[in-house]
Amino acid sequence: LSAVAVLLLVVVGSISFMVWRRGPRGATSPDGAYGSVTRLAARLGYGPRPNQTVYEYAGALGDVLPDARPALQTVAQAKVESAYGRAVLGSDRIQALRDAERRLRVPLLRLLFRRGKRPF
């Protein structure tokens, strides 16, 4: 009975992780993508400081997670272009933003296992 319970727990956990990793299924906006990245990082202790710009925060987070740097730069650039430049992103840029947001979900979880003081 306990083996069945453990197997059921593993199956449910695996399915939950795959669904979570799949990411958002609705419309993606630059503000929404940046907000989801900052919320997840903030929950794990690496939120933006009040005086940091979008690029400074993405650079600091990229120093902590070097393999996620290109996706972080994509999200930051889209956020800045839409918020400050009032640019309307095309469908190819929105798809790139959606892909970057999806790729960032697992690397951001690595912040959970980092120890020590916050570097930024």
C-alpha cells in the first residue's frame, strides 16, 4: 500500500512539474513576462531593488544565473521597448518573449539552492 502511495505521489509530482514548466498558455505581454520573472525571483530571495533599472536587474540576475542570461536579456529588452519606447512588438518578438519566459522557469528555481548573501 505504501509503494502504491509513493508511486502515485511521484506520478502526480511529475505531471505537475511538466505542466508548470510548460508555462503560461494565455497571451504574453512584455510587462507580464517581466513581472512573472521578478515575482518568481523575489520569492526565492533575488527580487529587484527599488533603485535598479530593468537592465541592471537583468544583468545582476544574469551574473547569478549565467546560463539564463540570453533569456533574461530578451525579457528585459522587450519590457524596456514596450514600457519606455511605446513599441508594439510583432508576433515573432512575442513568440521569442514567450519562449524566453518558458526557458527561464527552471533556471530561476536554481536560486532556491543558492546559499549565502544576496550578491545584488
